[in-house]
Amino acid sequence: MRRINMKKIYTYLLLMVFVLSITACKPEDKVPSEPPFDIYQWEPTLGSRTNQTPYTELDPSFNAEDFKIEPIAALQDGKRQDFMMGVDASMIKKVIDNGGIYYNLDGVEQDVFEILATAGVNYMRVRVWNDPYSPIGIRGGGDMDLETAYWIVQKARRVNMRIILDLHYSDTWADPEHQTKPYAWELLNFAELKEAVQTFTYDAMMYFKNRGVTPQMIQIGNEINNGMIWEDGRIVWNDTTSYDRLADLLKAGISGAKEADQHVKTIIHLADGGKFSIFDDFFKEITDRNVDFDIIGASFYPFYHGTLDRLQDNLDKISEKYNKPVFVAETSYAYTQTPHVNASNIFGPNQEENGGYLATIQGQATALRDVIEVVANVPNNRGLGIVYWEPAWLPVIGAGWAEAGTLATWSNQALFTYSGKALPSINVFKDVRGNQAVDVNIIGLKSDIVEIGLNIVSPVESESKMPETVIALTDVDSYIYAPVTWNQAQKNTAETEVGEHTVSGVVSYGSNTWQVTAHVRSIENFIQNPGFEIGKTGANDELPKPPWYVTSSLTDMVGKIQTNKDFRTGQNNFNYYHTTAFNYDLYQDITLPNGTYTLTAWVMGETNAKNIEHYMYVKNHGGSIMTANVFVSGWAAGYQQITIENIVVTSGQIRIGFYGQFNASTWGHIDDFELVRTNHA
């Protein structure tokens, strides 16, 4: 008879008991699937009032027959139905409470949430302040407490919008320059502050969840490039513990959100969406500290944050490197430069000059369309979508950016006229999914006169050669680079001879041609890499590359090449800073012909109160050291030119540089050196 192996049977029975114990868990012990998103049937809510004011009152160039929206291939034919077409319309309640009325494209009064949903909007972002009525300082516009946010959220959910909750962790506006700690938290120690962040986040989520409108996403802070809840959560360069504190605060917020609803997606949101180095620096630090978040959000305003190419570069790289989906959390553009008595619009001629589009209804539509396309083209569908900031902020008395009689600041960037009628540009959200045939054509040049500076001894072609393109205007009110053909003889002279030159060019498109004239200043700048544009590898912190050198009495970094931020021209600059008292010497040794020279450079920095001494210098040129003191007046004053003239070189060489000795936390930027010969020895 075959012997029965009781040991094997016993082991098998134990294994089966273990398996059954797992599969028979109580339902509440299992991780539930993501709850369904309820879709509601709603009927339009129309009023009796009408608004037939012509769009040409605010945009004289508008012609309905010429207005067009180019489709986006990645979103056509039913693709990416989950793509976020969002708005942050947090000022809506304040506008309505103060008499604002909204009208649809036909000019008929209608619920504003319905107008937005009909146009294709499927997400509503709403900001939340801890206590907008606290005595912390300026009372921000909209009174965005939880109650006000809920008023907006429940109306957005009625028309089937998903919800993004934007917690500022402040009683007022929060952005890279302002992260004011809530008044109720001012006396908390850091351990208590972390607990307060977690509790507030949990309570905010539960406030909505208990009312049947659970947010799908939640921002843990708003534009936190420099940290949050200052001073505790402020990021300080060269102080790694500052990132430790910020990471702890972010973890507390994320924990509170997930405790309230494990399905909510947590967002970390930065400004400067066209600047990969800023995003990479930040997300490396918080990833190294194991901050477990879900989505990266980026603000991108074309008039502030660079080109679409740079936005694409950042979103592509940052989403791949950190394996996170991305979205543009804020964007907008103006449709008019016409003023309004109740508005103090921040978008003016300078923003239009820098933005890449005309401030017209067509230009606004194209600007929004182009940002959507960038996000839709992020590889592997990692681009989730966009949020248009404050599309419904009408200029009504009582709906200013703060209380106490302030005015609206965003009304010429709304998707409604000043009197509340929807603009044709509001349909971008749905029309980019269409199959309409749209051709984009060049219709002229931005200017028929261009100013160009060449350094004919530079090894960089973009500095020593005439450009191959000039800026042209299209029939969708966007600016693009168009190929130009220069007069060859004039071009050769400008690229080889010092002096002032005129070069004629022609731009051709189809059967049309446009004449352009370039006024060219050609110099011999003997400084190599004068704007620090060469040699940046993409690392988080980099010293200048030879022939630039930096020395200091401190052993850690006091100066670095900064990319895509605070530059005067190009994309880079030299940035000095340290959290303790420090000095630095930035210099370059140059071999050059004997003669008389002028040295110039541009400096922007903190006011001179923190400077012990700071000057530009030349030496080793055959004469005594020559210096020029640096006088700067803060970020708002911009770059100031520093000059040393009549430098007589008799040794065939020279050292040029900057020396500074500072108190703690002094900062500054240097860019655009120029050493030119004024006559020969």
C-alpha cells in the first residue's frame, strides 16, 4: 500500500487556508475601483436679456467670415476624449454678485457654466484660500473660501465638469513672489504646521466630498517655484534643509488629500512653464526626498514664459524624466487693448510685443489653440490638457483683484466681452477637435525694419552671421519666423567689417514678396562666450565654462550659470548668491591686439545695502587696475550697464572680471559682456 505523506497534506491545507483568507477579505479591506463619474442631463437656462454689441467695438479688425481655428491632429476623429479643456473661473461668483451678466454667442443671456460647457470646457479649477477674511493683509479678490468654492463647484458639476481644487495654503494670492502663511498658522512650530497642512487639506477635500462633489484633482500649493507657506516652506539656494522642510509640507498635504479620497490625483504646480532647468531643479529635489505626487502642473503665459518650443521641450522632458503626466495649469491671452473704466488690465502693449500674437479675438483664439497643441503633442499621451485662467472676469465694480475699491486686472484676457457676451474664441476648446480645412498664410512682416547686432569674431554663427529668418504676421494673427534672402554683397560686408551697415532683404510667400531693411551694428567683441550661452549641459548647477572662471573664499558654489530665467538677452546669465556672507571673483583672461578698449557688462541685483564692495575691473593689460563700482536697484529696476572706458592695452593681454563681497543672501545676475577696440595703440 502506498504511504500517505501527511506532512505534504498538512502543508497544502495551510496554504489553502492562507489563500482563502486573502480572497475572503471583507469588502472594506479591498482597494475599491475608481468611482464612476456621473453624467447629468441639463437643460439650458436662458434669460430675457440680450447683448448685440458688435465685437468690433473692442476689436476693430474682427471679421466673422475670416475667423478660423485650425484643428489639432492629435485631438481629431474622437481621439483623447479625456483631454482636459479646463478653466479657472474663480471670480465668477464675485462678478455675478456685483451685477455681471453673461450672454452666449447669440447674445442671449445664459448661465455662464452652460456657456462654457457648450463651448467644450470639461474641467473647472477653483482656488481656495484658508481664510480670505483674516487680518493678514490685502483681502484677495473673490473671497475664495470653501463656501465660495463650493458655490462654483456644484454649478460646474451640474454641466458635467470635473473639478480641480487649488489650495494656496494662504489667506490671499500665492505665486512665486508671494506665499504668505495663513494668519491662523503664524505662531505654529514646524511640527504643528505640518499637522495643520494635513488637517486643512483633509478637511477641504471632505467639505466637497460630503456634499457630493468630490474633486478629481487637487493642487498642493500654487506656483510653488520658491516654496510655500513662507518662511517655513521657502526654498533657499545653498540650504538643502529648506527643501527638506518643503518636502515635509508637501507630504503632509498629499497625505491629507489621499486620506480623504485615495483616488484624488495630487498636483505639484510651478510657474515658468517654458523653463526646463527650473522644473528639473525643483522636481529633482522633491523626488530625492520621496514626495509621492501624481501630476506636474505648469503655468505658461506666452507673454511671460517664453516660446512654445520651450514649453514643448519642458513638458516632453520633465514628463519623461520623472514619469509623470503634465498639464498647463494656467494660460491666457488678450483679445483687445481697448481700456475699460473698471479695469486695470495687466496685459498691455509690452505683453503683446512679447506674446507672439496680436491682441485680437483671432490672436487670442490662436494663442489658446497653440498651447493646447503643445500639450496634446507630449509623447505617450502624458499631456493631460490645459486650464485657461479667469475667462469670465468681467470689469464690474466690486469684482477687483482685491477688496477696498480695486479694479479687475484680467478682463481683456477673458473669453467674454467687457459686457459679458461670449467671444468666438471660446469655441477653441471644441473646434480644435473638428475636421474643418484651415490654411495659415503669411500676410505681412512684423516690421520692415530690423535692428541686428553682430560680433564678427564670435565662433557662434548666431552671433556672427546675419539671421536666416525675420518675423512675419499670419492671417490667424500669430507671428512666425519666415525665411529671408539678404543682399549677398551687403551681407558679406556686415559679417566681416566693423561698423554700421544697411542690408536689404526679401521675404517671399506664394506670389507675394515683402521688402525688409536691416540696420546692422558689427563689432569685434574680444570676450569669449559673453552671455554664457555656450557650454551649458543641462545639469542643475553648473559653474561657467572656460575661459570663464569663478573663485571664492567659500568652498561651495557661490555663482552658477542660470538658464531660461533672469537673462538680459539669449537664455543664460551668471547668477551669484549665498545664504551666508560671501565673496566671488568672476574673470576671463584674453589675448588681444594692443590698443584702446571699452568694457561694458550688464548687472541686475539686490540693492546696494547688502554690498560690502562690488565692482567690475580690468588688469594685467600693461597699466594699473581699473574699476567701476556696481550700483543696482533690485529686480524691478532691471539690468544696469557698467562701463570702463579708455583701457589702454600694451601687453597683448588683459583680465576682465567682477569682484564682490556681500552680506548673507545677496543675489545678482550678470550678462552680456562686451570688450571692443576704440582705436589702435
